[in-house]
Amino acid sequence: MNILIHSNNLFFNIGLAQCFRDIQETLPGLNIIHSLPLSHFPDPAGLDVIILSLENFHDYQAAAELALRYQSLVVGFTSAGNVRRGRAFFADTLLWV
């Protein structure tokens, strides 16, 4: 499974990095691409899931464009408020995927 995760939030990025180290040790088939910023969005060929952190109008606008353009992908959304929950949130998000 190939997952693209985007965030402009430093705390979200730190939490994701910690979570990925733990999860990828037990799920070697999980390939996570960390994209920063959306202007450097990679080719979506081969992606199964996109998770976006939405923090301002531009993030919401970009998310809407991605969701419309790549309708076959599962798109998950989170917000800066969820970032404060810590590692449990990141694990729950990836388990949802």
C-alpha cells in the first residue's frame, strides 16, 4: 500500500516520523511518501491513499482540487487541532487507512 501524507505543520511532521518508524517495522509492505509542500506533489500513479493536514484556506483549496482530480484515491483529512493529540492520533489515522 502506497500512502502520501502532506502537512505544512512541523508538529504533525515530527509525530508522523515517530509513528512511521514504529509502524513500518511491523508492516514492511507499507510505503509512505511524505510530501512537503503541495506544490511538490508527486505523480499519483501507484498511490492508494492520500492523507492531508488541513490548516488554512490554501490547504482546503488544494485538498478539494486533489480530491476532484484523483477521485479513485481514498483521501483522509485531519486538522491542526488533531495534531495536539500526539502519537495515538497518528497510529489511529494509519490504522484507519
